[in-house]
Amino acid sequence: MKSLAMCAATILMLSGSGYVQAQDVAGGPPKILQIVSEELKPTTSSAAHEKTEGAFLQALVSSKSKSRYLGMTSLTGAPRALFFSAYSSFGEWEEEVKGNSKLPGLDAAMDKAMAADGALLSGITMTAWSHRSDMSMNEQNLKGVRYLEISQYNLKPGHTGEWGELARLVMAGYKEGIPEASWTVYEQTYGGQGDSFLVIVTLKSAAEVDEHMAGGRKFAEALGPERMKKLEELTASSVESQQSNIFVFAPKISYPDQAMTDADPTFWKQPKVAPKK
């Protein structure tokens, strides 16, 4: 069961509990999501990376920047850290950049932090993604969430129509068989080649992965043999490549807003300004 069951059990398969909301824990997923992916050198320890990332946090806190982001580290796949920033529009993103440019000393502090952090990295990628509510189901917020299962689907050129049909078919199967299922979908807007989509599932504990895997049979039963065959055909015709990985939220490399901190104070903590030496 790896062809579509992979697409059903990995793609829009999991019955999770929401998604990635990087700024307002009480609201829905942001319309625009910026993801910075830092690939770590094999010799880089988590402690060393936390230290260099701390310099970015100190620069933002000291300058009273309004920028906020959530950091994660990989549990599977290549060793890396992901940083999520959420915006209601590209205009809001622009205003944040303009605001930071006016803060005295921020650019110099960020450059210094970047030089130290860069020595630990083998690569960095910056991408922007747009929310696709029409392909998402039962979206929730991040309160109590500790992990994200992120699946990226790279499509064959000219096959977005089949992908859309595939998404509708998967949603139908889950609504009929596992109506409580939840996920969020983003379409890549900038930073990549071709058409790519992210399917994001939230996990409050790793034990939920076991529960989700067990739900695959209900999904297949709800669709039935004929629609399952159609799903496999759509997957083969539209998906060029796919990868799924699990990431864990890392408070020490995150700068959450106050609402996020207040909603889960034992986990999230606001970084404090380090005393001057």
C-alpha cells in the first residue's frame, strides 16, 4: 500500500489536529507563509545552533522589532531547522521589512549573527507559500501542538488539474470515513521550481502518528475500490516526487508573539534582553 496509500496515507491522509499558525494562536492559518530552511552541517550540534540563533533573537528583542517566527528542528530527513513567519498579505510582509530597516543597530546585529550562524550551515533556502483553504480540512490552531508532519508534493508540469481532482477525492474520502481529519495545504508562490504543495498536519504527541496510520483502512473503505483506483491514477499522472518528514517545535530558536506564549506558557517563553557586558 505505497502508491496511493502513500498519497492517501501520507499526502492528505492523516487525521491531525490543525496546522501552522505562527502568529495568532487563536486564529486560522495565515494567508502567506514564509519558510526559511537552514541545512545544518553534519558536525553541527543542536546546542551550537541554538547559541547562534540566540543572537538573532537578542537582536530583535533589543531593537523591539515586531517580527515574530516559530522555529522547528527535523526528526527525520536531513538535519535542518525551519523558521515560519506568518502574514495576512505580502503588503504586511513589506511593512515589516520597512519597519525593521528603521530600527537603529538592527541591521548590524543581524549581519553579525548571520556570519556566526552561517558557519554552521551547509545551505539555506527561503520560500513563500499561499494558503489553499479549498484543499484544507478542519483547520485549527497550534495550542498544545509539539510536532508537524510536513509533506511536500512536487507536481509534473501541466498537471495541476489532476492534483486538484486528487485533493477533492481525498477530502471526500475523509469526510465520509474520518470526518474529524484535519490538515492545511499551502501552494508555493516563490522560491522553487515548478508547482509544489505542502500538506501540514499538527501533532500534540508522537503517539498520534500511530492513530493516523490506523485510519488508513477507514479511508480506503470509505472510498471503495473504484475511487481508490482513480486516486492511484491521479497520483501517478500528477505527482513527480513527494517527501514527508516530522519536525518538532523548538522554543529556544523561536520568537512567538504574546498570544502564543499566553496560550501555552509552560512551553513557549518570550526571549529576554541579555544584559550588556
